[in-house]
Amino acid sequence: MKKLALAAALVFAAGAALADPVEGLWRTTPDDNGNSGHVQIVPCGATFCGTLIKSFDNAGKPMASENIGKLIVWDVAPNGEGHYKGMVWSPDRDKTYKSKLTLSGNGLAVEGCVLFICRDGGTWTRVQ
């Protein structure tokens, strides 16, 4: 029984050590309406995706949203040295952008572009 527990602990520790730094819970910057959210980024096959799991109003209080459960980022792939490329959906404008994400410590800078028009999504903050 002790050997089984040790084996399980080693497998868990190995998985945690292999986790990509972009994985986790991120607090978005306020959108055009002043609302923000928690986006959970997880592996999705060979890439990463992030789902909105909680929304906050402009006062920072939790609020109901029809967007909870929807993908906010997807097809996010590492591009070297904390840089990622993928897709991001902006609920406040209902637009999908090709995205560049840059990880620095507990911040994730998000930028999205459609053709040559780009939008700064601000820097998301790691929650956990």
C-alpha cells in the first residue's frame, strides 16, 4: 500500500513539474464595459485553451454572464521564451482575434489582431 501511495505521489509530482507556465487561472483586465473575468487555461490536445469560469462587474463583484463556460482563448501554442500565439475571443465586442500572449512572472500580456487592426487586451493576472 505504501508503494502504491509513493508511486501516485511521484506521478502527480512529475505531472506538476511538466505543466506549462501558461496553465492556470487568470484574471482578465476590464473590458470596454468595465467587466472582467477568470479564465482557466488548460491543455487542449497539443495546444492550450481557456474558458471563462467567473465574471465580475465594474465594481469587482461577481456577476451572472451568458459567457461563462465559453472559450475565450484557444489554439494557444508556445512560441519560445514565454511567447504564445493562438486565438482570442472578446465578449464585449463579439470579435475573434489572432492573438499574441506574452508571459512574464504572474502576468500574461494579451494582444489580438484582425487583419492589421490590433487591440491591446491588457495584462491578465495569475489568480492561482
